[in-house]
Amino acid sequence: MFGQRLRELRVEHGYTMEEVGKKIGVKKSSYASYETKYRQPPLEKLKSFSRLYGVSVDYILGLTDEKNNEESFNIRLKEELRKRGIHWDGLSIPEEVLLLLEKTLEDAIKKQSEHSKEG
């Protein structure tokens, strides 16, 4: 199942096998072996695919048909906020603003999670 999902995601995003290989740090032949199910990608590469395509590892493995779940979104969001040197409309965002954004988003996600449990 994962080979088919990897191929579908690659085609959906308009990447060649070589491009995906470069993005996740493997040779084209290694990547091709993942799509053909000749080899299983290691966990770290599954995480790389998840980040590259914006889907959960569960989706790649065929454990769910939901491409995005709240947890994978939250993880990607946190990873992006931890990067520094982020710009908005060409202007660098100062560290104190990034910390405020991080806190605000964490609070919003927490409220959304609590609201989901109530409903």
C-alpha cells in the first residue's frame, strides 16, 4: 500500500523520482524501490515523506484514508515555528514576535482540541 501512496503523492505534487530522492536524501534507485515495494523506507524517511507531502505517516502506510490529521498538522506547524529567519512580506520576523505567535497558536490549538472533545 505504501508504494502506491508514495507514487500517488509524488505525481500529485508534480515531482519526479529523482526530485523526491534529492529532497529526502536518497538516490533515485532507492526511492524507486520504495514505490515498487522492493524495499521499505526506514522510519526517518517516512517522516521525511510526511513533511514533504503534508500528510500523516499513517496515510502513507495505508492505515487511514485521511491525508491530514490534526496531530501531523501540529507537528509540522511546530517544526516551522522553530525555524528562525522566517519572513513575512519580505520582512524578517523578530524572535519576540515568533515566540508570541508560537504561544498564540498553541493556545488556539488547545482550545480547538478541547472544543472537539466536547462536541
